[in-house]
Amino acid sequence: MSKGSLTVVGTGIRLSQMTMEARISIESADKVLYAVADAVTETAIKKLNSTAESLQPFYKPGKYCLVTYKDMVNRILSFLRKRLDVCAAFYGHPGVFVYSSHEAIQQARREGFRAVMLPATSAEDNLFADLGVDPAASGCQSFETTDFLIRRRKFDPTSHLILWQIGNIGNWKPERQDCASNLQALVDVLEEHYDPDHEVVLYLAAQYASCDPMIERVPLSEIPQTPISNVTTLYVPPRGIAPIDYVMLDRLGIPRALVRKAPQRNSRKRSSVKGRSRHTRNS
Ligand SMILES: C[S@@+](CC[C@H](N)C(=O)[O-])C[C@H]1O[C@@H](n2cnc3c(N)ncnc32)[C@H](O)[C@@H]1O
């Protein structure tokens, strides 16, 4: 008889991104629990394993998210305590912005069960591909937007900046709130570092293989006037090139001619974006 184990997997942003190891884990589990964002993935999980049970019913109007997430953890653990091999599937990467997955693994390990998380394709991975962003060039910083604002996170505006959950800034109540007015607070903070006409991207990765991503390019100052969903991610491109520390360059033995220099005067790049443009994969 099994001693019971927990495997946490991700299903990617669309079903076609589900990895082979995630599929095998779902297929072979004694019990599957899932929280996914689209009907096609849900149907596929149910076909792979007839024990599959949605964690969605734990979301209830007026219920705090943290209570919902803890209920999900308890449900997952309840099957583990029956010594079953349990698979918990979450959309995207199961370890990226998912409280219940990390908590279930920690709780399972505390109780002596084998518990592992398998990596998967996140919204950020899709963004790298769809927007052609390579973190190797100038680095990349990624923050949850409310956390970014309330803790005044330090960041480098000459690096790529990715802000998650911009459709939910300051949303602490159990009911879904209209957080549009909080977008101006975000713009005010970003305008301390970028010009108001700096071009940013409101990004939605395609949830279905047949669809294109939504890539809306707008001047920074226009974010509050732009429709934003609760799965929109904001991408802010670098403002310019960071200056070189020549003492370090020499110490590392790198020839000075090999590095790109920052402009001598004002390094804040002035974008010529005046209006909005919406692009899809084919445009
Ligand atoms: C609770 S987190 C879940 C992240 C997910 N686990 C992942 O790996 O991408 C929800 C946030 O992820 C981002 N997100 C989720 N789906 C997205 C999509 N289709 N396109 C762009 N961003 C998305 C948004 O920032 C959204 O507010």
C-alpha cells in the first residue's frame, strides 16, 4: 500500500503547455485536485483522471482569499492523510503566485509525506516569448503590484520590469472590488522613474492555442484609462542603458570596447509614443 505522496503540478497558461511530467502525474494519481482558469484544461484533467475534483467551490462571495486558500490546503491534505498518491494541479507554474501549492507542500512534509513540486510555464514565461524580452539583456525584475507600491520596492529602471496582478491593486476585501482608481497611484510612482510617455505593455497571454496574445502598448500615463482584466500583467521596458563601472570592468579583465555605453547626458529615453496600439502575434 502507498504511504501517500503529494505531487504539485502546473498546467501552463494553456493546455498545450502542460508538460509530459505533469500529464503523467495527473494520470497516475489516486486522487487529483485542481484549480485551473479555463474549461479546456478542466475537461482534459477530468479525462486524464476520473477522480479529478475542482477546488473552485472553495471560492465564495464574501469569503477572504486566505481562508479559501487554507480550505484548499486542508482538502488536499485530507486525501494525503488517507495514504493516497495525490496530485494537485494549478494553472501556470504551480509555484508562482500560488499560496496553496507552497503551503500544501510544507504541511505535507511536516507530516512526514513525500511532497514535490514540478515546474511549469508561467505567465512570465509566455511574456518573454510573446514580447521578445530576454532577461539576459539588462536583467529583469518581477513584483506583485500592491507589494511593489506599499513596500516601495527598490528597482532599477534600466532593467525590464514586470508587475503582476495590476488588475487587483489594493484589493484586500473578500468581494471583488473595482480597483481602477488605484492604477493612478501606480502611475504616480512609476512616473518618478519614467517619462509619462514611456511606452508600456498591458499583456495577456493566450489561454487557448488558437488565440493570439493581447499586447496593448500605451503611454505610461494612460494606464488608468485602459481596460485591465484581473489576469493582465504589466511590462515596463528599460528606460535606457545602465552606466558601466569601469573599475569593475578592468578588474574583470573585460576590454572597454566590448561594452555598450550609456548615453552621456540624460539617460532617460524619451519615447515617441503618442497613442495606443494593439498588436497580436500576427501583426
Ligand atoms: C494568481 S497569479 C497566477 C500566476 C500563475 N500561477 C502563473 O504561473 O502565471 C495571477 C496573475 O498572473 C498573471 N497572469 C495570469 N494569467 C495570465 C495571462 N493569461 N496573461 C498574462 N498574465 C497572466 C497576472 O498578473 C495575474 O494577475
